[in-house]
Amino acid sequence: MRHRKTVCIALFVSLLSAVPASADIVMRESDIQNLRLGQHVYVDDGSCPTGQIREVTGVKLTAAGVARVRKCSDRKTMRR
């Protein structure tokens, strides 16, 4: 039983690491089409200070679609 649990956990971890994680970067916020809840998209339009990029995140489902939150984030800490 213990061996089976270990194998299942190892399989799960290996599947997670096999999924490619990539950051979506667009030049204009209008280029973002179907933003999903929890999705992060980076907008490189020069609206943030040097060394930062605007991060747009889908945070809440409304009648009009997914509500967005915008903030300037450090380019070094971008989710990749």
C-alpha cells in the first residue's frame, strides 16, 4: 500500500513537471482575447516604469465576463 502511494505521488509530480509553463506576453491589452480566471498575461506596452511589465490577471467572473486586475510587476519575477 505504501509503495503504491509513493508511485502515485511520483507519477503526479512527473506529470506536473512535463507540462510546459509559458508566460503569455502581448504588445497591447486589446490583444488579450479570452482571459480565464487565474490566468496571467503580461502586456509590454511601455506603460510601466523601466524594468517592469504590466500584469493582467483574470480574478472574478461577472455577467460581462472575467474581471481583470492590472498591476506593474518586476520583469525578473514574471511567472513563466
